[in-house]
Amino acid sequence: MCTAITYKTKDHYFGRNLDLDDTYYEMVTVTPRNYPFHYRKMGAVLQHYAMIGIACIVDDYPLYYDAVNEKGLGMAGLHFPQNAVYKPEVPDRDNVPPFELIPWLLGQCATVGEVREKLERIHLVNLDFKETLPLSPLHWMVSDRESSITVEAVQDGVKVYDNPAGVMTNNPAFDIQLFNLNNFMYLSTEPPRNQFCSSLPLDAYSLGMGAMGLPGDMSSMSRFVKAVFTKLNSVSDSSESASISQFFHILHSVEMQRGCVRVGENRYEITEYSCCCNVDRGIYYYTTYENSQITGVDMYKEDLDGSRLVTYPLLKGQRVRMQNG
């Protein structure tokens, strides 16, 4: 399970929580403009926009979980079980396996509008990366500075939804998630007033009661509601430090702690990493479950005209700064 958000102060930020019960040795990965993508059905693309994100590298190929490109477009793939449907190849369409969708779109598109045009031709084809790496059921959030969309490949085809909240989690389908917000329109950041009964002396006996009823469990529907409420009511100044700090606070409000979501014998889903990319400046920040210190990688400090992947293993050990030496 996962949560993705987009956020804007002076700059535009995009990121997500990756919630899993295991790690796949994912790394911060910069793909320069001249890295050759040999697509399974769409041929070779030798030049494209540079991008940075977190990927699992297999056979020198970046299997991106999320990434942003040099034009300010961000994209993340999230778990979408029982709903994602990939189909056999068809003629006269852009047949793209799901594991290629992030580089296919980020390599060519600068805006959400351009992504929409590409999606009109895309057919998400049922083709595994390799026998030992079958496809994952996914849906995607794509964002630029001005707007976000959610992309879902379901039985009826590829659906593209406007995402005015700039938030995405997992099941159910996005249109249901968005409609469900109607059930929480009563939430407020203000102290509540007694509307229960005028004959009873009911009072706001504590701070924080304006958000009473805000879900706090780990389910994807609850995380969606909580992340939307937290993000859209978030207040931050426009400095880089304040912006990324606030972004991580929003993500950490819906993170998963080890022990709360059991998925098997001695197996628990946790937030393996949280990331926040300043899309305007190409700086990718992250924390990991064991390392709450924010680490950054600047895409523009790499050779973006190169042809080889640049990778940085995630720093996972906790780092503590002792103030008194």
C-alpha cells in the first residue's frame, strides 16, 4: 500500500510513501538524456528527458517506482490489486507494458496535457519484465505544477481522472475514493460548536476536535481522506526547508509503523521510504523507515547528457546528531 501527494509553495513538490513488507534494493536513480531505452513493443528511444526517482535496477534497466523529469513532471505507480487489468497486444496502438509506463511518459512529456495526449494511444499490455518478475497491479498519479491526473487500467480500458486533491492511495478505484470525500464534508480545522442538541451543555473539551471523525486507520480509503484533509489544510512558508519539512509531515501522517499491518508470519507492512522531490529544481529528498534524517540527491549535479544510469543506495541506518557532543 502507498500514498502519493503533490504540494506547492514557491516551488512544486511531488512524492510518496512506499509501503511494503520487504525491500527490493531500490535506489535513487538518475536516468540521463542519452540512456538508451529499448522498449519491448515500441522500439528504441536513444534520447529523451532526464529523470530522477527511486527504482529497482534489473539488467541495467530502471524499474521506477516514482520519478520526476527535468521539465517538472512527476509520476508514481501505486498498488492497485484486484482492479488493474492488462491485456494482450493490439495493432495500431502504443503497446506499453506497465513497467515501461513511467519512463515512456516522463521521457517524452513536459506537462499533464501532453500525458493526456499520449494516453489516448496507450494500450497497457500484459507482458512480464521477465519470468521471475511478473507484473504488479498498479495505477498511477501524474502531476505537473498546475494539475494532477490518476491513470487506471481496468477491465473497461484505460481511465484518466482529474485529480483535484493531488493525492492518491490504493483501492478502490479513484472515482469512488473522490466521491467518498462527501462523507467527510463536516470536518473542520476550527473548534466545533454544539449542533447535537441545544438542551445539553456540550463543549469542546480539547484542542484538535475540529478534525474529530478524521480516519486514522491504515486502510487505503482512510489514508486518502486523511492525506487530503492534511494536505489541503496544510500551512507552510515558501522556503525550501519549510516546504520539504511540511511535505514529509503530511506523508508521515499516513505512514505505516511496523507491527500495525500484519501480512504473514513475522511479516509486517511498513513505510520503506518517503520521498519529496522539488520538481522545479530536480532535488530528490527521502527518508527511510530506520533513517528519519532527510537525505537529498540533486539531479543537476550529474551529467545529464550521459548515457549511463547513476544510482545512490538508500541510506537506511538511523543517523542521530548529538547536540552536546
